[in-house]
Amino acid sequence: MVSLGFWLAALSVLPAVDDISKYLFPKETKRLAIINFNAIRDSGYWTEEINEGFERGLRDNEQFERITKLMEINPQHLEQFTICETNTGQGPERLFFIIRGQFAYEKAAKGLEEMGKSGELTSLTIHDLPVYYNHRSREASYFALVDDHTLVMSPGKNLLTDALDGLKELREPSKELADRLNAKALDSFAFRLAGVIPDEAKRGLKQVPQFEPIADDLVSYDIVGSLGESPRLQVRLTMSDETAASQCVNALTALIAFAKLTGGGARPDLIALLDKVSVKSDELEVLAELTVTQKQFGDLVVQGREDREKMRARFKERRERRLKMKDNEKKDNPPADATKKPAA
């Protein structure tokens, strides 16, 4: 196996570390979801609830929990999380993850190498880079430490191999994805969703009467959320022709008007937000934007937290009610005593 020093030397010829991620996109990547942890922290909206949610997510995946402990990852050290989705493969095998942050690289690399030698992990080599697989876990993924800032993983070996091929070749994203990512967007974003609209999404939109005539004309999307002094949500949709773009504007405008009519009494704060939404078209593109004040965004965060707490309380109450009903059924219908002989 090639030494750690050799691989670090090879990486030194690459562009600045922030540029590496785009070379890791698998060739058939159709959609991206990016969370920018640095922007969220800088905005002041990072909360203890985010830390707790991250830790809950780790506990739900035994393998990832172990990796994060080995690499000494904590939420404050994360920089960016990217999910790449392709149209090939089934279920999770269509996904590839790029996790950027500050990692205990040398310690983790040494620990992983020892686990590979002991047989606790299956190890292989792709382009001189150690790749590992936990053959004992039902949720196993192939994963690799690219450098002290980058961890990549995927349930599909082919996607990870493809991504490392791209890094070796300095392969640029496909034109259709690059067009999305290079188009005018917010300079600094907290999250971004971009890519080609999948057929299953179009089939779902056809179930909405307002969108049924234009569902097949939707080509791609770019959704950008920013924080800071004026939090903003920007949605750009690319349509197949200008007529469809005009129809899409009409459909979105009608949907907003309907939401204002039906929800005005219950949530006046949401109506105030809907009044701020602007929708327009420019040739093939439809642009919808919403800019709010810090107070409005803060109120939304608080309201969302309260709504989640109420939902959790309802789930807990229902669960306790079901358990109580089961206990009562057992009391009312005790199991027959197997030691008793039936009456003659």
C-alpha cells in the first residue's frame, strides 16, 4: 500500500482545497444538495439544536458514528456536506457523499489501516488511495479519506471509484450540472439544491392540476438559501421553452394566491411572507425570490421549533397510549396456564 506521505504529495498538485469537491462529483451526477456549515455558523443561526440533530444522525448509523469518533469529528469542525445523486443504481446506491471539515487525518488513517490489517474492515486500493468497507454492517458504505479536509463515502463501490477517477483526471462536472452551478446565484449560501429534474418528480407534479400542463417542460432547478442580515430564498427553474416559462409563472402566482386565501386566519405571519414573494420569467428561466428580515426569519425558526416539539409530544402521547392499550389487553386476556390440564 502506498504511504500516506506519497498521497499527500500527489494532492499537492491539485488546486486550492476548496476546489477539490467538484472533481469528486461522479460522472453521472444529476443532482446536488450542499449544506454550507461555515455560512450557517458565520450567520449566527447555528444552535444547540443543530448539534443535537447531527449527533442523533450519527447514532442512527453505526458505521458513520464509528468513523466520526475515529476522526474526532464534531459539528463545529464541519465545513460543507455534499450529496451527489445519479439516475443509475437502486436506492442508496445512487448516492455519493462528500464531507468537508477539519479531521484528525493522520490518526484516522493509521487507525483505519490497522482495522484493515486486522480484518475488522475490508480494505482495497483505488488510485493508490486506501478505501475501506465495513463488511459486518448492514448499512455498510465504501469510504476513503482523501485528505485532512475531505471524507468521501457511498454504498456503491462504482460511484466511489468513479469519483476518485474524476479527482485523478481533474474532471470537470458535466455541462448541464456546471450550467446550474455557474449560473448567477447568491455569493454566499447556507444550502443549495441544483440539478436536472427527475422523471419521478415530474410525475408527482402532474398530480397538481396547476402544474399538470407544464410538468414535462421542467428541465432543471437551482434553489439557493442564504442567511445574514437579509435571509433570502432564491428558486430558479429552467423550462423547455418561453411559453412554458410564462405558464409556470402563472401557476406559481395562482398557487401563492390560493395559499393566502386558505391560510390567512391561522398564520398571518405566513401571509406576510407570501406577500414578499416575487415571481418572474426571463426567456427560459423562472425566478422566484423571497427576502425577509432577521426578525422574520428568527420568528420562523422559533415557530418551526415549537411545531416540531408539538409534533414530538403528539407522537410520544400516541405511543404511550398504544403501549397502555396493549398492557390493558394483556391484563384483560391473561395467557392460559399451560400447566393446567383441561377439564375432563
